[in-house]
Amino acid sequence: MIFTHDTEHALAVVVDLINTGAAASGGEELGGLPGLRAFVGRSAFSDVGELTEADLGRVLALRDRFHAVFRTGDVPTAVRLINEIVGEVRATPHLTDHDGYDWHVHFFAPGAPVGEHLAADCGMALAYVVAAGELDRLRTCEAPDCSRVLVDLSRNRCRRYCDSRTCGNRMHVAAYRARQREAAL
């Protein structure tokens, strides 16, 4: 494990959030409150109240800002973007041990709206990545027809595709077939 459990969870959440957008996946998956509810449910958020249209608007705006962090390869730009995101949140760091996990830090106020929850926890997770000198772990899938993002948490930094079952498998099969064609000549 490169980062703590809660940081890796927040990184997975920010990847999932970015990949719900048309810019990453080709179609909008958070087009309304049902999409937002589904995202919140699969992200296993704690202490999230009733979702509103205002929450949806805030989450969609955050998604674009988080995506900008993944698209930059420039540390000063990433720092500026992350600082802007976390600087807008009334952070109230506190230790918690919910849902069977050992003690970890939440940066959002208990009962905070989902947008603050995302900005605080996901923003701080991205801040930890940059502070550790690991910005290059925030990537876009290398498959030519895919724009989804990923966080490469592999020990040797070898992850290239958003999903080994789809993009990775497709690219490996294409490379195999190209080798077979080349060998047949």
C-alpha cells in the first residue's frame, strides 16, 4: 500500500467521479439526482444526507476541477488547482473509525453536503499524492480510444490502462495479433 486506506479510497472515488463525465467516458452518467445517488451509493460515503440539485451542481463542477488535476503534468499547476479546491472547504479534520476500518482522518464536517465531502477528502488525497512527489501516478488511459483516468498504485508504476479487462485486454490482443501478422510475413 502506497497511501493509507482512506487516501486510496478517496483516490478511487475521484477516479470514479471523473470517469462519470462525458469528457472521460463519452457519456454523462451524473445527468440527474438518480445518477448522483448511484455514485454516492457505490462510493460508500459516510454521513451523507438527502441529495439536492445544488449538490448535483457542486459535484459536477468539482468533477471538472478534479479532471484538470489529472490532465496537468505540471506540479505547480496541480498544486494551484488542488489548493483552490481544498481552500473553499470549511475543513474540520477529525479521526473516525467507522464501517470496520481503523482510525483514519476525515477532513469534512460531520453532516457536510456531498460536495464539501468530496472537495475535502478527495482534494486532500490528491494533495497527498502531489506532496509525495507522485503526480505522475495520476494518468489517462493509454488506449487510443479511451479518455478515462486512473491512479497507478502499482509498485513499479506499470499500470497503463483504466481497466485490464477492457482496454488492457483489447490492447494486448491487438499487440498479439500484430506480432502474429508480422511473423507470418
